[in-house]
Amino acid sequence: MFLVSTKEMLLQAQAGSYAVPAFNIHNLETIQAVVETASEMNSPVILAGTPGTFSYAGTGYLISICNEAARHYKSTIALHLDHHESFNDIRNKVEAGIKSAMIDASHLSFEKNIALVKEVVQCCHRWDCSVEAELGILSGQEDDLIVKSKDALYTDPEAAVQFIQATNIDSLAIAIGTAHGIYTEKPQLDFKRLDAIRSKTDTPLVLHGASDLPDADVRRCIQLGITKVNVATELKIAFSDAVKKYFNAHPEANDPRHYIIPGKEAMKRIIQNKIRLCGSEGRL
């Protein structure tokens, strides 16, 4: 099989009242953990990579690994550009074969956000690549970008409608009180805001910052119309903690074919839970 866009994937999730999980990946082992688990559970899945991930692993390597995973499991996979900010960077990666992109211009003014997103959409749609954009700003850290709580902005429902109509995006990431990273205190999500946005548009909505978010909150967000749920930090913590534990028990270890396995297994357990939470199991 092959790499696909997320457009039909999210529309199907919206029609079925479930969400597609998007898991951040970094290398061969993390891709294997996600795809193997999704295949076992017959779940659609999105593999998300930040600019830092693509710089670290190499765009060509990641595309080749994901294409091989799709062929091996006879499945379709979406490799997604997560939180990319450069038009030229996105264009180059889309031309290389990626079919799903997020242009994050949320730090710009409303007008400049629209202008950049429109440019990306016009380019990506020519290559059958779906486009996600963000309106509002989440607190926390994503790659090297750090946003303090006081600088976070919630998504305005009326502005969301105007934004979608002006840009022709395929999905919209909204800010309703979630944050990137691990929560230091229980988040207070603005469900009324989510409900208002959903009532005004049929465009699939995306929830960033779902790592460490209470299951009940995730379920309610999906019930109110979220169709894509992003998970990153929980996976990294599970993977690294398991590898550290292995080294503590086996200080003489030096073979990555051995010490990486516990990391992958720990990551798989998180992935299984998130797939069940999103309701995407058995949806392929």
C-alpha cells in the first residue's frame, strides 16, 4: 500500500463519531511501535513528525520507512508534518511524497495566518496533500517552541468560521485549554467553546496536547466533534523510562536490539490505550 492524506480518514471518523489518533514518531523503532499496534487493532493511524524529527531522521528515510510499513502491513498510512511553520519546508516535503501537512501560523496575526495558510493550501492541494492549520495558541513546548500559559489564546468560534472559509483547509486545530507536554495541574477545558465551534462548521477538528489529558476529557471532546487526537509526550516518557529501567537491571547491556525492545513495548501499551480511547479500533 502507500502513504495517504488525512482528508478521507478524518471525514470517515467524523461520520462514525470517533477520532483518529496521531502519534509522534522519531525513528524506525517508534514507527514500528505505532504501525504494528495499529495493524493488530485494525485502526487507522497518523504518524506525526515535527520539523525537529525530520531534521533528525531525514525526510527520505522517514518516507521510505513508512512506505515499507504500509507495504508490509498492506495498509494505508498517513505521514503527517506536525507544527511546520515554513512554506518552503512544507513544499519540499510534500514534493518528496508526504500527503498530510500542518502549517502552524498561529503565532502570526489573524490576517497573516490566513495569508500563509492559503498559500500552503494552494500548493498542497495540487499534490493531493491535506492541510491542517491552527487558530489559537496552546501553552507548553513543541520542539524548540515554548509558549507560556499567559500567552495562550483560545479559539474564537466566529473567527474559526471565517478562517476556514478564507483558507479552504481540510482540518482545524483548536485551542480550548489543552497544552503541549505533561500537565502540572488538571486542565480546565472549555467544552462550550468546542461545542460552539463544531456547531458552526463541518470541517474536521483537531485536539493537540492530548498527552496526560484525563480519559473522560478526551472522550467528551470526541463526543463534541474532535476527529483527530495528537499524542506525543506520553510516548516519549514511556519509551525512555522503560529503556532506563532496562539499563538499571542490566548495566552491562550494549546491544540496541535488546535494550530498545522494552521501550517499544512500553510505547505500544500507551498506543493501545489511546486507540481504544479514540474509538478507532476495528475501523479499517
